[in-house]
Amino acid sequence: MADKSVSSTGLRGQSAGSTALCTVGKTGSGLTYRGFDIEELAEKARFEEVAYLLLKGKLPNQAELDAYITKLKGLRGLPQALKAVLEQIPASAHPMDVMRTGASMLGNLETEQSFDEQQDASDRLLAVLPSIICYWYRYSHEGVRIETETDDESVGAHFLHLLRDEAPSELHARVMNVSLILYAEHEFNASTFTARVCASTLSDLHSCVTGAIGSLRGPLHGGANEAAMAMLENWTSPDEAEREILGMLERKEKIMGFGHAIYRESDPRNAIIKEWSKKLAADVGDSVLYPVSERVEAVMWREKRLFCNADFFHASAYYFMDIPTKLFTPIFVCSRVTGWCAHVFEQRSNNRIIRPSADYVGPEHSVWVPIEERD
Ligand SMILES: CC(=O)SCCNC(=O)CCNC(=O)[C@H](O)C(C)(C)COP(=O)(O)OP(=O)(O)OC[C@H]1O[C@@H](n2cnc3c(N)ncnc32)[C@H](O)[C@@H]1OP(=O)(O)O
Ligand SMILES: O=C([O-])CC(=O)C(=O)O
């Protein structure tokens, strides 16, 4: 088999199209959305501003941002038929499957009839996805039918409010804001590429987003934040974590939350979410999970030169905010839907169906054998 590092396995290193939305690793370890550095966005922007930037093509002025927030606040309600579907999904379901079904059902109820409706359809998804996951979660786990129309100014605060039945602290709302900004967009990652392939057939927006949710679900992509938490929660001290990690590496197991398909030395989102995880650890008086996470980071770098990607310190940050582990990846969806939709618009604006070729490695010529004569 060809050397993975130089082969095109997984389309690595090949350009599959152009985008004006994002650069990943262009300046070494940098990340930009429409030319803005991620560090600056995470420090100065509101997630809704970033959503506007991605979806409408420019930063909003104050009046535009106010109007956009008001619009999103007005789109948080769930149609009765969607509530009825969510109520059918058992508590044992994976929340990413709930997101996938929710997005798909919305496509049945509020079908995008023409591409002229794409902006409204994407704003609706952005506003309603937190309502979908929290409605299902609270109904299936607590037996309550929640009211999903809150007055919270931000998507992040709205999510936490629905989950806990009370408005979040300023710190938690701030961390959610940063987290949603960090997860919003990442060029031609697997889920976005899924959305673009779907868009290239001139399909509807809900189909593109539903497919993208399926791709994000896997532990090699968005599912890594949940998988990292499932691993970390087993360990009660940094020394125990180090022993276990060394054993996993010895057994050639993948360590979730480490490595990246594009970045080679670091993921710029890690330093940002790690800092917030540290603040949250201090806030809750943690003396285990954060030191364990830091030790895992150090051991992985020392042993393998592998660095934390965006998902690793998201695990502890969300845990410190008391968010159930199985809701970690759905939060990623609530953010990345902005990137997905922006890519769908971009694909539609200059479309050619995405249809690569394959290197055939099967038999040259097969001889037909009648069924009764086959082994
Ligand atoms: C938001 C996001 O989606 S970020 C990514 C989230 N995913 C994860 O955290 C899952 C764990 N990480 C991985 O599986 C990989 O690093 C991926 C999927 C992210 C990238 O995959 P690739 O581009 O194939 O990785 P890359 O070519 O850099 O791998 C080089 C070597 O390092 C190894 N490696 C990479 N990541 C890890 C890891 N997390 N743990 C152990 N070994 C690893 C690979 O197995 C490979 O070795 P091999 O050639 O002997 O198989
Ligand atoms: O770019 C990738 O391959 C995965 C990733 O980090 C993301 O989607 O945020």
C-alpha cells in the first residue's frame, strides 16, 4: 500500500474547489474566516456576528446585528409536528441522530422551495437547532415539554437556558459564545464537503445539512469531543492518565481529540478553548480533570508530536459547565450549521456537480457463472 503521508488517500493535499470563506493552516497554524483571524473573532465578536459574516458576506453594523438577533430570537419555536416526531425518539438514541432527524423533519415541514429562500432557511436552522436538541433531551430524559422560545440574546445562552431551565451565568454564556465561534467554520472538512457534494446536485438546504450532521457524528470528526470526554473521565490523576495513554499508544489506539488532517504543529482553536477550560476549572474548583487533560496533552506531544485539536479541551470546558457528554457534538452542529450553509450558498453560486474519479483495483474481467453452478 502507498505511503499515507505522500499518497492522496482521503483526498489529502488535493484542492477540491475554491472558497472565500476560510483558510486553514495557510500561515502555518492559522485559521481565518473571510480574512479575520480566529483569535480576534474569539476575543471580540459575538457568535451571531460571525454567523452573519459567514452567511451574509460581511460584518454587520450595529443596526444589522440588532435586527439579525431579533430575527433569530423569533425563529426559535418548534412546529407541533416536529415536537411530535421528537417525542417519539427514545432517550437511548444518540443526540446526533436526533439532530439529523430534526433537520430532516424540518425540511419536510418548511421545505426550501427555491434557492431564493436559502438565507431564511439557514437562519431558521441556526435559530431552531438548539431548540430541537433541548426539547428532545428534556422530554425524553425528564418527561417535560419545554417552551423553546426564550428571550436570550445569544444562541449559546439560549441553549444553556433550555437545557437547565434557567438563564446561564455570564461566564457560561461567554464560554458558549467563544466555543460557537471556534466551531463555526473550517474549510473543506468532512462534514462541510458532504454538504457541498449534496449541494452540487442542486438539492435542498435541509438535505445538505442533514447529510453534514451524519458526517460530523463520527469520532474522527465532531464526535471526538464526546469521545475525548469518555476517555478522560476514567482517570482520577495525571499519573494514572499518563500510564493509560502510554498503554493506548503501545496498543496503537487512536487518542481522541489529537491530531489533524491539515494542521501539522498545532490547532489554533486549542489555545483559546484551553484558556477558557482553565478558567472554568478554577470556577468549579476542579483539581482532577484539568490537570489530567494537561498531562495527556504533554504526553502526546512528548511521545508522538501529536497536538490537541479543537475538540480536546472542549471536553473539559463543557464538562465544567455541567453539559451532558452526549450533547457535546450537537453543540458543534448548532455552530457549524453556519459554515455548512455558507458553503452551500458558495457551491450554488458557481456550481458544477462534484463527481471525482476512482482508481479501479478490481478484477480485469469477470466470467459470469449461472447461479446453480456457483460455490
Ligand atoms: C473538529 C475536528 O474534526 S478535529 C479532528 C477530531 N478527530 C479526532 O480527534 C480523532 C483522532 N484523530 C485522528 O484520528 C486523526 O488525527 C485525524 C482523523 C484527525 C486526521 O487523520 P490523518 O489526516 O489520517 O492523520 P495523519 O496523516 O496526520 O496521521 C499520521 C499518523 O499519526 C497517527 N495519528 C494521528 N492522530 C492520532 C491520534 N489521535 N492518536 C494516535 N495516533 C494518531 C495516525 O494513525 C498516523 O499513523 P499511521 O500512518 O501509522 O496510521
Ligand atoms: O478540518 C477538519 O478536517 C476537521 C476540523 O478541524 C473541523 O471541521 O473543524
